[in-house]
Amino acid sequence: MKAFLVLFIAVFTIFNHPNDVVVNEIELEDHQKVESTFSGNISGDNSFHLIIAKNSDSKDYDVIPYLYQNDEIVKLKPFSFEKQPAILSFHNHGTQLSLVAQSKTGKSEIVNIIDVDLVSGEHIKSDAIDMDDFKTLIRKKDKNLIVFADKDAMKILEVKSSQEIKSISVHPDDTSSEFFKSLSKSGLDAINNDEFVANGSISTFRAYSDGKDIIITEENTKEATTNSIQIPLDKGDDITVSSKSFSSNSGDSKIKKSTSYVNDGKLYQFKLGKEVAKLNVFGINDDSKTSLDILSTKPSHTGNAFKDTKDFVKNAAKNVNEPTVTINNTKDGQLKVRFVFVNKNVYNYRYDWWWHHQWHMQQMQMFMHQQQQMRQSIPSFGPSEGYEYFFVIEENAFFEITLDSSGHVHEGVSTESLYRDLDKKSYIKPLDDNKKLKHTSTVFTDSKFRYITYNKREKSFKIIDKAL
């Protein structure tokens, strides 16, 4: 009878969750109280999962790492902080995972780099990095670029590990001094182009990692102009940079809005009015320029809610909306140019990252203070509220055109992008709807959607696997 009951429960579980695999259950010690979790990808279908817990014995905050590798869970050695930490970013290099962790010392915000050896489980923590004048993080697969700025100078920290941190001082010349002053008073969106970028930023200042350079752009929508500075990471540790402007005034009297995106040494500037839409492509390191009439260009791919380009332009030009343009490389060496419009009162490019990792408000105070583009109309949010505001966009009204490396249009051709275009909403929404799940963080690997979640009644964590 007992064997039959066990079999019945197993069969019942399988048929009620056919795509879920409960990998393991994780229990904390009695003196540990869970505060939050964080999940990230390593390589292939491997991932890591962090549990941050208050230790009532030591009064510190324990970070307990788990490695999901080859369908097995391995617990690594924990490390601690005096104040509750928030994971701002991470990157991987071979068997080493490097975390960028923000916490406090006294009233000051600091960051530490923690290297975790995924084989031995040992860790190394860097000295504290002061976060005064912090602007943003640019996350790459094998490093992080931390950007600081005031009105007189910028500083770039190129972080490869806790022991390998290169500091670059950046100074303005006469052409870029106003650029620096404006940036010091504004937020800065970092664009992660190591993944499929479906929707771009609508912030005034944006930062891109482009080859060996950092490109920072400033949008002036009133004049339909994009200003930029180019910061080389391989030209020494003390450099001076100039500002360059990109604009095309010929025939642009009806232009009402403009936006841009940087990819592979080119700046793509999208301009539109009620009955006009143009894509200008400028060379960042030369004087090259091409221009496309988007209204006369046949889309290569569209969303379900897309009607036609005239309807798109009409809606994108409305006061409540802002257009975005993104560039995604394809596996056959072409470019997918995606055009989207979003509600400017509720959209923020970085919501994906925040909600995806379930940051709580008390962990985010420093980071949100720096991200001044956050719309005042958006309330404070935890896991549930963040979901709704991230996804309030016209996500199915987009369209794409396909270009070759020379900027020529391939009409009606849609090729596979280098990075996978995932409908993350369809995977994340059921977790948000399930109010029994607490302290949930998610990660997308090459072929899996995986999340760690806490069951308050059972006082344990589970790691759940789903095929993409």
C-alpha cells in the first residue's frame, strides 16, 4: 500500500507538471533567515543560484552559492557581509565566477568584487570600491565595466576579477565639456548587446560596449541630433575625448522624434514624424552615411499587432509614446533592425534585469538613486509590481528590416539572430501569478528556463527546470 501511494504521488506530480523537473530541495540552517535570491547563467545550460540570508548568530548576511552543473546541484562555500548585499552584476571567465556586490559601510555605498572558484568553491573578495559618482554598469560575458562621472571627468573601472581591476581616467576637451556636465546631472542606461535586444532605451544618455571602446550617446530629440563620446579601453589609463554630433537636417522639417542605437562602429539614428520615417546610418570612426526611407521599405518580420509602417509611425509619434530602434546581428552576418514604440510613462529599459533577479526595494535604493531616468509616475516595486510595468509596452506592434553589412536592404528576408529572441513574459508570468512562491529568481540558459524559489510553509528552496 505504501509503495502504491508513493507511485501515485509520483505519477500525479508528473502529469500536473509535465515540463517541470524538481532538481533538489535546499534547507537553510535554523539561524539563517532568507532575505533574497539571485540567479545567473555560466555556460551552456549551467547556472548559479545565490541565497542571501540573515545570520542571527553572527548578525552578518550570508551569501550561500549553489552551482547547477550537468543536472546536479553543488553547494559551494558561503561568504558574508556585515550589511545586506545586492548583486549588481556578474561575469564568467573559465571556471571562475565574478560577482559585483553592493553593500554599505557606515553610510557609504561600496562595491566588492567576489571571485568564486566553481571547482574548489573557494572565494576571494576585493577591497571596497567607493560608489560616489557611480553611473552604471556595462555587463559583458567576461568582464564588467563600471562607469563613474562628474562634471569634470569620468572614471571607467574595467573589472576582470577581484585582483584585476584597471582604472581609466577620462577628461573632456573643449568640444565635450558640456557633454560631461549634462551627463553628471543625468542617469545612464547601459545597453547589454551580449543578448537579443528587443526594445531599446528611451533615456537621454546611453552607454554601449562596442569592440574595444565604450560609446556614450546623448539624445537631443528637439534638434533630432545624437551627440557621442568614444572612450578607448586600450589607449592608456589617462585619456582625453572629444564629442561628435550626428544629424541630418535635409528634408527633416517634419521630424518630431528621434532615437539611436550603436552597433559595430556605426550609429543608427531613427527619425520620425506623423508621415515620415528615416533611418540614417553614420560611421562613428569615419564620415560615412547612408539614409533609408522606412515607409517605402518592406519589413522582413513583424509582430502580431503590426498593421503597416504608416500606422506604426502614426502611433510612435504620439506624445505618450517614444520610438526605439535596436540592431541584432544574425548568424549569417546580416543585421536585424527592430523598430518599437513604448509608453514613455511606464517603460524603462532596465526593468528586465531588476525583476528578472527579484531585487527588493531595500537592496535597490542605491542603484535606483543613480538611475534617474526612472519615471516618477512609477511606484516603488517589489517582485509583483515590477513585472507589470516592465511588460506594459506595444511589444507585438514591432517590425524589422534586414540589412547586409553594407547597409543594403534585403526585403522580405528574415534570418536567424545570433542571440535567441525569447518571449520571457510567457515564462515569468506564471511565477508572478503564483502567490505561494517567494524569493524567486530566474535564469535563461542555452536551452532551459530555470528558477529557484522558496516555499514558506515547507521552509525550503526548490530549483525548477523547464525546457525552452
